[in-house]
Amino acid sequence: MTAAEKVAILNLFAVDGIGSGTVIRLVSEFGSAQAVFEAPEMRLAALPRFSASLIASLKGARADGAEGQRQFEQATESGVRVITFWDEDYPPLLRELESDAPAVLFVRGVLAAEAERVAVIGTRSATAYGKHMTHDLVVGLRGTGLHIVSGLASGIDGFAHEAALEAGLTAEAVFGCGVDRVYPPVNTALAHRVIAEGGALISEYPLGTEPSRHHFPQRNRIIAGLCKAALVVEAGDRSGALITARLAGEYNRDVMAVPGSVTNPKTAGCHGLIKAGAALVESADDILHVLRPGAVGARAAVARQTHMDLPGPETTLYGALDPSQARHIDDIAGRLGMPVGEALGHLLLMELKGAVKQLPGKYFVRA
């Protein structure tokens, strides 16, 4: 798509009363955004829900208007890509939303159109359990090539992005503001890491758009639409994550949820989803079972082979580790009656072989 056509699309958005669904409908009807501005009033009036006042506003605008030109030039100068619904690099899964899809995406970083994505979402006020489960589930997807999508919010969203980067997975964050505004600001460094490590910041809002409460439900539909599945790790019965999960179900995506304590109100939303038919997730293999049936058995076979190829002390250490719960080196050595230095030496060799993963603080977990 030409720059002039993208400017024309942005100028359609600048007309009061025209949103993404209307832009998609108009361009489909007239063949291009530039043609919409040139369309006879009689043809516009024949369109459903196209009022006289809206036609007047449209006729008072121009395809090459200053607002669209400003937005496009500002994005270009900032290294932000403007991807439209009609571009080849627009994610095809998102295009399936049709009139509910964003007509324009502003993207900082790299957005691979065909990537396989899973949304990992939940409460902003996560508990230690929620953080632990988010970390272990996402890190457990290491080597799968999955892209982890969330909203870079406090709580589960941020933990999911951090775990994705730790696991070498691509992280992608969808904003409810311009991609030049990180919200909350405390996650600015994390946003920079997402871009630096091959991921993307994504928004349908132009640069300079400040976060607004009504933007976030709109943002959630993009998270749901981009992904093959949505995983809710921890959420109360009024959590915004449930909006994303509901949209995912409406878009025919898989919905998954992590159970928690029945006395914890922050897991009530997850339990409600499971009761309604969401897949119950306790491990990364449960996620893969939903996304890629048959892949779990292959991973298990690789794990068994790794175990078999380890020499005696390493096999013993491997058996003392858990794939979902990290253990400290002192605890590991104490369980086996092995000197800490000896156990640590074996574990470092096992890490080089890909059998274990070392976490900060000398904690270890099966890889």
C-alpha cells in the first residue's frame, strides 16, 4: 500500500464518528481510502448507518489532510511502522475479526505476521502464586517458538513478558495508548527489552495518544485476535482479563485457565472460566496439548532421552529436580547428601547440556 493511501486511511480516522469498522467497510465498498473522499454524497447516503452529519464531516475532510500526514510522518521519523488491514504483513489471524479488526496498527519493533501466538494475561495485583505460575508456565515453553502476547500492564502481563524474554521467546505487547507512551511507566525498561530482543510494541492508537480507561477493552480485542489461544493465570471475577478471555472465545480461539485456591478471590475468575469449559492448565505441557496436540509426547521423549544420556551423579541430580518448581542448590545438595560444590559443578555441566536451567539466586529447575 502506498504512503498516500495510508495517509488517506489516517485521515478517515480523523473524521469524527468514523472508527476501524467503518474504515474497513468504506474501503471495501469504494476500493481505496482515497476513493472514499471522492465518493458522491448519494452513494454515501445509501450506506447503512451513514448519517447526513457524518457525510458532511467526511466531505469537509481531505485524503491528503494535515492530520493524517502528521501522524504518518511522525511514525516514520520515529521508526514506527504503519500497517493497515490490507497490507501483506498484517497478521492474518487478526484479519479474521473482519469489521472488529483494527484497520491500522502502529508497530515499534518486529511483528511477524504468521507467528503462532498465545496470550498470557491476568490480574494487575498478582499474588506470589500468580507470579510463580506465570514464570514456570512461560519458561516451560522454551524452544517452542511461540510468541507471548500481553498488555505490558503491572502484574501477570509484565511477569509474562519477563518470563518470555528469560526463555528466549518473542514477547509482544499491545498498548491502550500510543507506542511512544509506556503505561505503566515503571515498565519502560521492560518495553525497551521487548523491542531489543526481537519483539514488538503494538497499538491502534497514533503516537502521542495517552492511556485512557476506555482504550483498554479495545486493546483487549487485539490481544485476543492476534493469538491462537488465551491463558488466564490469575484473575478475580471482575478482572479485565476475563474480557480478553470472553473475546477469545467469541473469536473461536482456545481459552485456558490456571486453577488456584478456592478461598482466594483472585482465582475466582479462572475457576469460572474452567467451569464454563476453558482448558485447565497446570503445566507448560497442558498449554502445548491445547495448541499442538501430539507435541507433548515428543517433548517427553526428548526429556527421557536427556535423562538416559546423563552420567550417574547427573542422573541422580536430574531426578531430584522438578520441571515446574525451582529448588535452591542447598536444598538439592541436602536432599542427596552431596557437597554443595560438587552438586553445583554437576548442575553447571547439566545446564550446558540443556538438561537443567539455572534461575537467579542459584535456583535450578528441569529444562
